[in-house]
Amino acid sequence: MEKEEYLARHAGILQGLNKLGLTSDIVDFRPYINTMSEYLPNKREALMRFSTGLQIVADSLIEKPKLVPLGIVYQTLASLSAVQAVENGLNLEVHHFHIYNVAQKIGDVEYGPDKLMTINQAAGVSKTLQDRGITLGLVHGHFRLPTPSSIAFIINSHREARVILTGVESRKRTEEFKMKEVILTDEERVKTFRTLMPFVFQIGNETEYSNAGYRELVRKISPNVYIGQSDNPPELKAEMQVRASLVEGCRYAEIVNLPGLSTSEMYDELMRVGGGQDYFLDLFNS
């Protein structure tokens, strides 16, 4: 398909979504790209990471029948940013292979592309990189579904540190302690987060689900910067500051959340206004 046809096709999808009043927060990816471009090497890099990460999310969601409407929206975001990446001269397939498919070794820690690091491995990477004089940041969360807002949050963390370690709660922990369904499997989230950055580890039941447990996690990783989200409740912000203070030389920092997507709210709205998944399948295939 020629580039002009590609753009025209997705312009039609945008028009359809706009009629439903869904464009502002769901398909306008430009604020994310522009913000990411401020500190990544260039705009092409931002476009590549954003489009590749969302493409993986879209593929995963489209395979799950009840989540097809959500997958269509993510497909639109990914393909539009991919078009811009190509217009900026970036070969997405080559870059994607470099980031995602190559096993990596940092110091004594070696890990492959298809699984998250353990906490102990992450601690080893942290020490190795800091010994080399590299500023290291730590973020962690449940990330039930990597939304554009959460993808931007993780990448925006590079404003605070050269390298970011990202802790992802296991599906079992999220469903047990947060009592919410994880939209993507652990394996699907691995693929997405490894596209965004290579240093991702899983938080499992070896970490107590309590303030004491997370204080021990921060001590073990010993980052230079412990990073939270600006819309966290005040009591969590205060606790995160305590956790940071337990590591010598570590500071607490916040990333302002960009206009984001609530997974459950977005899905409910798509189904309510769109009249079900057949509408979006017809819209996408038109």
C-alpha cells in the first residue's frame, strides 16, 4: 500500500472516531510524541518507540474478541505514528529487531528478550551501571494495560535519569491485591516494555505487598532517583519519599502525567457509543 493510501485510510478511521467524540484523548498521539522528543535523541526515536510499543498492544488486544474495539484504537495510534516515523526516514523493522530480539548482558547479568529480569538481576544491573557513573532511575507499577499515558510516563522518566529500571507487578499480584483484571498477560507486557526499554524486571511474591516490602525493594535496587507519578495520592507520595530517603544519595522525583486513558472507562465508552465491536471492525476495514 502506498504511503498516501495508508494515510487516507487512517484519516477515515480518525473521522469516524471523531464523530463519536473520542478523538481528543484517544487518538491524538502528538502530545506524547512531542514530549518524548524533548529528551530522546530525536523525534524519529520517539516515533519508533511509541508506534512499536502500541503495535504490540494492539496485536494482543485484537486477538481477544471482547477487546477488539480497544485493539482498533491502539492500532490506529500505532499505525499513524509509524507513518510519521517512516516519513522521518526510520526503518522500524531494523530498530525493532535491535531493541527487542537481541539478548543482552550487563556486567555479570545476562538475560534474553522473552522474559523479565528478576529483582536480583535488576539489582546487579543497577550496581554495574552506577559503578560506571551512569545515573539510574527506578519506576514500578501494575501497568494492567500499557496505555499511551503509561508508555509516555515510563519514557519520560529519562528526564530524571540516564537509564531506567522498570518493575512490573505480576498478573497474580495485581489480581490478588488490587482485585482488578490484568488486560494483557505477563508475556504480552514483557514484549511491550522490552520495546520501550531493555531493563525491565518482574515483581512477584518474593516482595511483600506492603510499605515494608516496597522499602526493601527500593533498598535492593538502590537507584539514584526513585520516580513516581504526579497523580498519585498524597499518602503514597509521602511514603515514596520515605523509601527514597532509605538509600544514600537517592532522591524522589515526579513525572507529570500526560492526558491519559483509563482502560476500563475507555472500553465502556467505546462499547456504549460505538454500539459494539462490529461497528469498529467495519470502521477499521472500510
